[in-house]
Amino acid sequence: MLARTADNLYWLSRYMERADFLARIVQATQRLASLPIDYSQPGQGTEWESALEASGAAEGFLETGAPVDEEHVVDYLTFSVENPASIRNCIEYARSNARSVRTALTSEMWEAINGAWFELKRFESVNIGRGQFDREELTRFLDFVKKTSLDFDGCAYRTMLRNDAYWFTRLGVYLERADNTARLLDVKYHVLLPESEVVGGSLDYFQWTAILRAVSAHTAYHWVYRQSIKPWLVADLLILKIEMPRSLIACYDNIVYFLDAIGRAYGIQGSSQRHARTVMERLQAASTREIFQSGLHEFITTFVEDNSRLSEAISTQYLVI
Amino acid sequence: MTFVDGSVRVAYERIAKWLADAPKDMLASRQRHAELMFRRIGITFNVYGDKDASERLIPFDIIPRIILRSEWGRLEAGLTQRVNAINRFLADIYHGQEIVKAGILPAGIVESNPYFNKHMIGQKVPHGVYVHIAGIDVVRVDEDDFYVLEDNVRTPSGVSYMLENREVMMRLTPDLFASHRVAPVENYPDALLAALRSVTPTDKHDPVIALLTPGPFNSAYYEHSFLADKLGIELVEGRDLIVEDDTVFMRTTEGPRRVDVLYRRIDDDFIDPEVFNPISMLGVPGLMRAYKAGNITIANAVGTGIADDKAIYTYMPEIIEFYLGEKPLLKNVPTWRCREPDALKYVLENLGDLVVKEVNGSGGYGMLVGPHATAAQIAEFRVKLTEDPSNFIAQPTLSLSTCPTFFESGIGPRHVDLRPFVLSGADGVRIVPGGLTRVALKEGSLVVNSSQGGGTKDTWIVDDNNSNGHHANGTRLQSQSQSQS
């Protein structure tokens, strides 16, 4: 297939996945921010600062000079035109990628993304000029965003031919998802450290559940561990549990699988396949104990770097030839 | 759709009954439904110079335009003849220029023509086919005749509307289809693919075909992606192609892959910055080298523009006779060539009654419709004509046929034209029975261009003898140009 087409498909699904993650972050943060003041994370700035960090938008937001409060952060993460990674822009870019590769999409996928874009325009028209921050409308919008990515993902899964177009689409999903989960862990790692249990006491419970909600794993946790929420188990679930669809290892399980499929179809393996396998092997060999001993923060930082190196490798090997 | 006396033409009998029987709000609700369907599938076009509405729907009318099979048969023969002549003409113009030597075409009209492409002189094209895809705009003005308004032989568009209009109509009015036996058009992509495959420059391997688009911002981008999808070929932009060793390759995830036939939807001026417009970002540097080396077929060929030039158009009857030795089956609209002093004099004296067109204009721009023009517009054209007469032609305002068209306020007659699509391959001409009917939505308006507020209709070619015992061949049909009152 055309390298440009593969590139568009890959980024299209990255943007859709990112929009979903942003919606979840905003919702989880709203929950935390509405707790009594002494429940908040000790000495770590406000919840809205964390939300900006986790979504990689902190620097850009600072430049706007706006106060770090709910109204401004939510606006920056959702409808802002200036923020290149706002939900609005994710959907906008996703559609413009989709428009460039109409022929590589099934009509169902196109209708899902095109329909979402029209709905976005409707939300925008309601949002613009409404002087006042409206939480109910925001909830409707965030639910719509989550539904959209489910819709798009479902259409891709149910209707695409299982060929390289599908594989690049899936790679986009899992690269982005691994990045999102890792960033969330990186921002919140301090509440997952064993010693913070002593410091913060059970108040951190709400931080842990917020993390789980942000990756839609709140219920899954209980099914996997069948016990009350422990910070190291939250980390275990999101890093090493292969049955958890947003864990780092599950993402890499898929990445390796789809890269292998491409390698087999093209009859040649390259640096992407080798790099992905190395990361996967490291995850398979890791244990929560070791990760905590050698430093959760360091582990996550290394992972985020490795993940973006893989993205570059895929680009040079397949997408920008 | 009616006779002078107000009775309904054979072709429209069942439609008239359907319209009469339809509950009052049914048409309105189906019309809205149609619009939703078009919006959802994303069949939009971009309007140049209109930033706010850069993606717009072409208005669609749910009352079909109907042509009897016998009428279509005559039209089909005429279109085949015309396109064959055009292909012969282009081969001649770029080689011996026999038609100029024979004194039929003035030399000046060729050499000074902006669409006469000097890079094509003496250049062979694979299988001798220049125009692989033609969109010939025709109108009916009386019971027997179709007149050709324009030959579009560069990169004609609109075929996606022909196909999508049919799909939408089949979902909205299955009952009408059941009673009409409409000739299918859905095999157009297949016919196009066959035509493109037939003109491959080499028989050493299975041809690889790609569609070259200027990209998502082009007004016809939807159509480009639609066709690439239906044909199962790659939709490429200039940046996806490279030329090495005078051979064209596309950049794929598996490395460079050779392309044999390029169905391009980019104008000549932009296809190769090495030869034409040097600042073009849309084209492919080196494409003309590969073309000259005979390593790629470009469809339509480079330089076909001279054949749909409005000045050349006026000579089409002579062109057909010269190359084929046959009388033209389709008429030209009577045309005054303003380059000729007598004609110019007549045109200037009768500006208020004529349609004046720029020789190289398109899309309904640069055009004066005398009867609907203001005094200021007429004065403006008088100046233009006097300054540069050879840049203009003039035609009488024809009483174009009308077709019933639906509006919120009711049903009324509107003027229509028809663009059938003619495919030419190494193995002959293919025409799918149908075409794009464009309708002028403003009452009395003759301008059907989508960029100027025109709409489209589905076009049905139906069996003559399938309509309540009447036989069209046995019935002297009268003028179609009357309103249906």
C-alpha cells in the first residue's frame, strides 16, 4: 500500500485513541477535584495540573497564561483550537486523515468518523459564545467522545480486511494507548509508591481509583485481584497484566503481533520488529517487586522513551519512505 | 415532460402518476432523507473562494429525468462517433495536421491555442488513444435532436454523482424502479477499469493503475477517492510518485512499485514541474520524461485540451466529416465565432438575445446570458468583445428541455442538461446507459453548473414499450421544452 496511506491510517487511529483518553482524564480529574480539599494529593499541585501533565499539554497551557483551574484546563483539553492535542483537534485531524485515505477506509469507518465530526461541529456551535461553563453539557460531550472512539474502533474491527491497512490501523491504536497509560502512570507514580501509603493513608484510595477509571479498569481490578485496592497492584495491573487491554504489556503483545503480520506479509523484518520484541521481552521478564526496587518513575520514563523510539522506527521503515 | 397541449409524454407517464398519487409530504420527507444520505456518505464538493462552506452538498432532486431507450440509442451512436473523431483529430493535430493542410481548420486557431501542447508534437501515445474518458454535455431542444453544448475531454468530472444518485434513488423509491426497468449504470467502474487496462504501455506484466489527485482540497476530491475505491486502484498524490530511469514508481510500505497507467485528475499545467508550471507542488517531476519514453500511459493524454476548446468546438461537424467521412449524428449548437468580423458584428448587435462564452472559460464563469443580464453586464461584455473578439463565441439561448423538479413550495419545471460519459480503450468505445443530469434550480435559469447553484438528478434510460401499451417510436413526440402546466 501507499506509504502515505499507511501513515494516515496510523495517525488517524492514534488521534481517535487520544481523544478517548483525554475524555477519560477530564472525567477522572473532575471526580478528584470535587473531593474535600484535604483529600487531594499531598504536595503535588492541583488535580488540574496533573491532568495537564498526563495529557502532555502542560507546556502549551502555561503559554496561554490562563489560570490552572477547571474551566480553563477543561477548555484547553476539549474545545481549544490552539492546543494541537485538544479533543476537538484530535477529531479534526482524525477526519482530515480519514478524508485523505477514504479509499483505505470501509464506509462504516468513514461514516463513524464523519458523523462524529458533524456532531463535534454541533457541540462547538453550542459551546462557542456560551459565556458560562456548563458541566452537564461537558458530560454529554465527553460521553460522546468516548462513544465515538468505541464506534470507530468497532467499525474497524468488524469491517476492515485483515491486511496491512488493518495492521497499521491497529499499530496506531496500541502505540498511542501504551503512551497514554505510561504517561498517566508517570504523573501519578508518587501515589503508587509503597511509602506513600504511610504518608497519605487511605485518602490515596481516591487517587488510585481515579487512575483506574481513567483507563476504564476500575471493575477489572476487582475481577483480577479480588481484593481491596493496593497501589502496587494498580501498577501491576497497568504494566504487567496481559489480560488488561490497556496495560503496557497487552499493548506490546498486540504491537509485536501486528508488526509480525506486516513483516510476514512483506517477507522482510526490520528495526521496528526487533525493537518491539525487545520491549516486550523486558516487560515479560519484569516483576512489580523489581520495578519498585529499581524505581517506578525510571521504569516508566524509559518505557515512554522506548515507545516513542518505536514510533520513529515504524515511520522510517514504512510510513515516510 | 409534457406535450404542447399539456398531455404527458410517454416517458413520464408513470412518474406523473406517481407524483399525483404521492401523499403531500412524502416527497419532502424523501428529499430530506436523500440529503441526509449524501451528507453521511460525505459526497461533497469544495467551492473555490468560499471559505466558510468549503464542503458543500450539491442539491439533489428526487424526481428522475427519463429518456427512452430508442432516444438513448441515437444519442449513444452520436457520442461514439464524436469521441472517435476527437481521438482521430488529436492524433492528427500532433502529427501531420492534415486537417489544416486540407484548409478545413485555420492554422492560426491551432498554433495560437493555449491548449495546443507543443510537448506533444510528434509524441506517440500508447494505442493511439488520447481521450480515454470524455464527458459530452448535451441538451434537448426539440423532439428528435440532442445538441452538444460542450465536449469535456481533459479531466471531466461528475460520474460519481451519476453512480451515487442511482444508489440513493434505489433506496428511496424502490417502487418506481420496479415499474420502470431502468438500465443499470453500476458497471461504470468496471468499464473504466477495462478501458484503462487496455491501454497499458507494456504487455510484459499485469498493468498497475493509479489515480492521480491534487488532494483533499480539490473540488472533485470526493469523486477521486470514490473512483479509486470502486476501481480498486491506489489514489495517489504527486508526492507519492517518483520517476527513476524514466519509469514511474509509487512509494509504498514495501518500497517503490511501478505504475503503468495513470488516470490523472490534475490539469496538464500542473502534472510535471520539470516541463510545465515549475512551482506546481501537485505534479510529479519527470513524469513527461517517462511519458516520452513510452513507459507510462497518461489518461487522458496530455494536450487533449485543444479538442474541447470552444473555438475548436465550432468546427466539430467539419472535423467529424473530415476524419470519418460521415455526417455528424449530433448537432452543434449554432455558434458565432467572434473571431470572424461578420459574426462579431451580429453578436454585438444582438447581445441581449445571445449567450456569450469565453473560449477558454469553464464552470459557467466568464459567461453572459443575454436575456437575464443587466445593462451593465451587457456593456461590460461589449467592451471585452471589442477588445479581444477571438476569445469569445456566442450562441442563441436555446429553449432547453425542462424536467419536473421538487421544491418545498411544490413541483415546477426546470431546465436540464445531460453529461454522458464516454470511455475509449484500445478495444473500442464503452458508454454506460445514463449520465449526469444537471438542473438549473433557479426558475428560468439556464446555468446548471454546481458551482453556480445547479443541482443534479438521477437519469433513467427506460424501455420504450414498457409503458402502458404506448410505443415511443410510433408516437410523434412533441416539444419537450414546455412547462408541465
